[in-house]
Amino acid sequence: MTDLPHRAHALDVITFGEAMLLLVADRPGPLEDAAFFHKRTAGAETNVAIGLARLGLHVGWASRLGTDSMGRYLLAAMRKEGIDCSHVVCDAAQKTGFQFKGKVLGGGDPEVEYHRKGSAASHMDVDDIDRDWLLSARHLHATGVFAAISDTTLPAAREAMVLMRAAGRSVSFDPNLRPTLWPTPERMREAINELATHADWVLPGLEEGRFLTGQAGAEGIARFYRARGARLVVVKLGAEGAYFDSDTAGCGHVPGFAVAEVVDTVGAGDGFAVGVISALLDGLGVPEAVRRGAWIGARAVQVLGDSEGLPTRAELLAAGL
């Protein structure tokens, strides 16, 4: 593995999505009992963008923010990570989304409260896609979150995926289900599975894969998406690691990494995506990519924020990954 990925394109990866201000409680218990909060960044796509940028990839992020203090904070944070924010629109007439997150001890999912309805990012549509800029990248990472936040972001997500795949670029897709953002579970299943047909690499979790496909096991979930055109499916199994099914490496299982203490499970799937995407773009094989994903996912659950556990390239090299 080289220290930095080869860059034949202006950008290595582009992603579209909503960034939100994250306010994490400083103590366990109900959110209403917390007196102080730590300020962080949040957003499935931005977590992945940050993780890939820390590994030395040239990453572009497209979004909309308000010009309020939250939007200014998020834009500055993304720029500090070295991310190309040239296609982030700051609109004084719109507001930036934010969320509260509880603190948990001993693992488990924290309480999360979203305030994103009508946010600036929810107003994005197909007109926010700059085709030339998009095609300057060799890879697009998409998730089901951006597609779900409004009626206009779903066609935008689909159009970006279609354009990239038609141009011969690679596309990864994490279903990242958010049931509260969809009108019905059936509509969520239909839309997510349709988007997955436009992806080369599909990265579902086991439980969401069961819901989306009706299959009980990782093997059946993988076959479902492979039959619909995916070249690689990686089913995340939490502490048990991941199962993969691919064109190049066949099928297999990669064990998880031991974790001394689970602090916060939010962002683990995004960390996993960072590992898989970066390794494949580095030219590594599928088992090695899945192993890197499992390692970064394990790091992510050991810290409080969504992106604090994402490693640098130096840390990755030190771990032999």
C-alpha cells in the first residue's frame, strides 16, 4: 500500500448530503436532564467525507447550509479537514439542521433527537448537480439518508448515481435507513432498493438488509443485491465482522476487531464505509478492504462523537492496514 492514493482525477470521491450540528450531552441520562453539551459535526455522508480526507484522499462534498452560526461552524470544520466545499451553497434564507445526542455508558444506542425538517439541505435537487464537477471524481459515495430528507433529494441522489455509473466511475451505497424520514416503511424499502441498483458496492447492515430484502442471513442479503447488479456486497455484522460477496474475490467472512469498551455506536457504519472505500480505491483486494472497514468501524464505537475515531493515513499505516 502506498502512503497516498494515486490521483488520475481531480477528485477521488464526491458525496452529497446534509451536515448537521451535533450537540452531545456531557452526562448519561435523558436529554432533558443534561445541562451541558459538546459541539460536534454530524451527517452520514460528511462522516465518510471526513474519514476519507483524513486518509489523504481528495474529497468533494456538495450540500446546502444556512448562513447561521451552525452553518458557519460546519463549513469551517469541513474545510479544516481539507474537503473541497466549492459546491456547498450557503443560503441566508434557510436554516441549518442540528441534533441532540445522549451519552450512554456500557454500549447501546444513544438517544438522538433531530431538528432537520425544512433545513437548507432538504431543498437540494437535481439542479445542485454540477455534472462536470461530479465526473471529475473517480468515485461517488451515496447513502439512503440524503435520499430521504425530502421529495427533491431522492431524484438528486438517483441522478448523481446514474451519471457516475454511466460514465464508468464506481459508486458505493450505504442504505443507512432512517424510517422517520420516509412516509411509510414500504416506500423506504422500494426507494432504497431501487437506488441500490445504481451502485457497484452495496454496504447494508444485517438488520436493515433483512428488512429490505426479506432474507434472514447475510448470504441471502448479498445474493439479493448481487442479482440486481452490484459487483460487491458487504453485509455488516457488528462485532462479528462482515460477510462479502463479490465479482473478484467470491464470498467470505472477515471477523470483527475486539473492542475494550463500546462508548457510542453512532457512526460505526460510516467508519466501516471509509475503510472499504479507501482500500478499494487504494487498489487492495476485497478481503483486505473489508478488514480495514471492520477496523475503522471498531475504532468509531470507542469514542463519543461521530468522526473522532476516524484515523489518519499514518495511523492506518501503523496498524498495517
